[in-house]
Amino acid sequence: MDGLEAEWGEQVYVVRLNVHDKGVTPLLQRLNFRFTPTFILFDGEGQEAWRTTGIVNPDEASQKVTGLP
């Protein structure tokens, strides 16, 4: 994820949540978070555009980010 974040630069804003922090529980519930790691990509309107769990395929993730409006 670090490499993709560096590659995307200012094109994306990455937020990392620690599932063990009790303060994030409401957000995790709102996002229907069930597995760790989970990666969720939102479009410019705040709508979920892509979700995956486990190891991120860098090529797939890059295609999703570059395909956003």
C-alpha cells in the first residue's frame, strides 16, 4: 500500500484505521467492515467505487484509481 500511495501522489487521500481503536468502531460498522485488511476506494462523490480484502493487487488497484472521474 505504501508503494501505491507514493505512486498515486495527490491523486488519492489514504486513510488508515486501526481496527483495535475503539473510537473507529462506529465508522467500521458504517462501512460494513468485516475482514482485515480491507481496502475501500471512494470516488470524488464519496461513493464506494471498489472494495477488496487481503493482499492488494497493485495493478488492479491502479486501474481502479486511474478509472475514477
